Amino acid sequence: MQVLASLVALVIAWILLLQGVDPVPTWFYVFAWYPTLTLLDGIARRLDGGPSLFARPALAVSLFAWSPVVWLAFEAANFRLGNWYYVFLPAHPVERWAGILLSFATVLPAIVLAERALAAGGVFGRRTHRPLVVRPADLRAAVWVALGAAALVAVWPGVFFPLVWGVGLFLAEPVAYAHAPSLSLVRDLERGDWGRIGRLLLGGLGIGLLWESYNHWAEGSWIYTVPGLERIKLFEMPPLGFLGFPIFALSGWAMYAALCAAGVAVPVGGDRRVVRGRALAAGLAAAAFAVGTLWGMERFTISSTVPRVGDLPGLSAPDVAALDTDGLRTVRQLAAADPASLVHRGVLDSARARATVETARLAVLRGLGAAHARALQELGIRGPCGLAGRNADSLAAALRSGGRRPTPAEVRIWVGAAERRCGIPAAAPHPG
């Protein structure tokens, strides 16, 4: 029943997305991922006969609560990296932050449930090899490697950005090894069993594909700006970037294991217990960290909110009301409209109809948004084809000189999308 209900919920989410029923297009990632989690849980239960994750409320709450904190550590690192940014999130900050936290809460449960489902299916059952000999000096070396990698990422982010995905693994695993051996991946290797590591790697790749697939179809989404890899992508991710998901799965597992070792999280297995006073203090610190990082995201990585027709420049309140009456209630609907039809129906005059539709098409281009479309109009760029061929660096400098946010990487994404839309080769100079 659980598997069937999960599949039905997923199908409904897709139908509502395709029909454009709010708020599903904005939060499709959330509407799709929670049924996916219960689907993975149901599959594992059918295969191994064990209890549901949700039958252990303390574990489920712990995983879902610590998951945003773990991912926000990577969001904080992205303030320096600038490898991704977010578009078309809700305008109201309460809804925006709540949706962000609900999205990030799926990360650790996805890693844990994918590994369990693979284990239940007999994947990499017990894979033995020659036991690894681990010395205390090796664990100390792992910490120094992590610190060194973090320093390289901080100083030369454009070169060493891939190292960020392994920092958490090398910092957290020594803690898990010492205090939560049943969750330690190094202990697995010490016992000569690499099955769980193999499942985490494979599961990380699988859920990475799902993460990117769901993100690709959602309007509220992230866009990667990985140096040198902005034009060749599978969904939104450069193909080479998928190699990071297996490593991230190991890091996510190890970071949660370290929290269990510290007595502040409920372990997936083993006999470690939560220390209430310590967990309360850690929870308060985590909440402060989350608020600080979310505030930083507002400044550094949230590029645009869902554009509204009333946000477009040049439209009065009566114009917006007339468009609404004519069935053009969203900027995306307006962007798909024929300007001549607006004139024919008496909604706008010819010049304003063309200008409004071009502005709408600019606003929906790769999550550009109404505020950035207005800023581009102030520079004389009226639509996507006026943006195509522009020099991204100089355009970004012009926009930022007025106190506006877009980075050169964001503007490169916009220009590339405009060139593809207008059929202009990337190397072609702007005509005027």
C-alpha cells in the first residue's frame, strides 16, 4: 500500500506541475521528493521485511532536522565558490525560507533510504577484501587533508572547488570511527567489508540523478555556474559534476554519523544514545547557523523570486487588471502570448503590447526575474534578442554599478540562453 500511495502521489505531483497549478511549479522539488522518500522506504520494507523509517519517529525527526544543517554547510561554502544560485523562489521570505528548509530536509533521508533499499535488494551484500589497517596517525592525517583541502578551496575556489565535497567526509569520519564504530565507513574497511560504501556511492549517483531531474522541471530551482562547464549540461548539471554525488553521499553519511557520535543525533543503527542537554545546545547552535546561512543565501545565492505581471515595468494597475481578465495572470503566460492578439483584443496598444511581451520573455529567461529585466531595460535591453551577444562581464559590471546583484556567471547564463533562443552564435558580437 505504501509503494502504491507513493507512486500515486508522484503522479499527482507531475500532473499538477504540467497543469501549472500553484504552488506545485515553484515547489515541485518538494512535492516530488517526499513521495520519493516514502517510495524508497516502502521498497526497502518489502524487500527486507524490516520496519519503516517512519515507524521510528525519533530517528525520522533527527534525520529530517539535521539534514538542512548538513546541507547548509555546503551552501555556506558556496558563498565563496559561487557554483550555483537559486531562481524563482517565492517573494514572501517566510514561504521562501520554509520551502528551502523543507527541500534541504530531504537530503540525509534520501542518502539513508537509498542505501537501505539497495541493501534490501542484495546490492553489494557483503563484499570482502583484505582488511585495511588503520593507525591513529592515519586519522590525524585525514583531518589535515580536510583542512588543507578547505584552505585550497577558500584561496583558489575556481580551481579546487571539487574538493569541497570531500571535506566533510575527511573531517567527520575520524569522529565516527572513534565514537560510533557501527556507522563508521573506515571501520567497514577495517573489517574488510566495502558493501555499505559501494551502496552509498551507487545510491548517491542515483539520487543525484533524481535531484537534478526534479530540479530541472521545477520553476523554483538552482542553476549551476561551474567554471568552464556552463554550456554542456545534463538537466542542469554538467555531466562531470555527477561524479560529485557519490562522494557527497559518503560525506553526508559521515557527517550524520559524527553527529550521532557526539550524542546529538539519533543513529541509524548502533547503540549510541542522544544526550539531551548536549542535543539542546547543539540544536540552538544549529538554528543560529541555519538562520545566518539563510540570510547569506538572500545576499549571495538567491537571484530572483517568482515574477508577477504587476512587477513588469510600464504596466499600470488597470493594465494588470485587463490582462488578468483576459486570462494572462502569470508572466509565463504573458511571455507565450502573441503581441498582435493583445492588440486585437484591445488589452494594450501595439507598441506597449510588443514591449510588454518582450519584457515578460526576458523575465522568464533562465530565471532572470522581473527585477533584473527592469534593470536590463534601463540599459536599453528590451528583450532576449537584445541580450544575445552581449559581453557578460561588462554587462554585469554595468548592472552591479547600480547596486544590483547579478554576478558575471549569472549574466553569462542569461546571455547564453538568449543566444540559443534567438539563434545567434555565441561568438557573434552584439549588433549595436
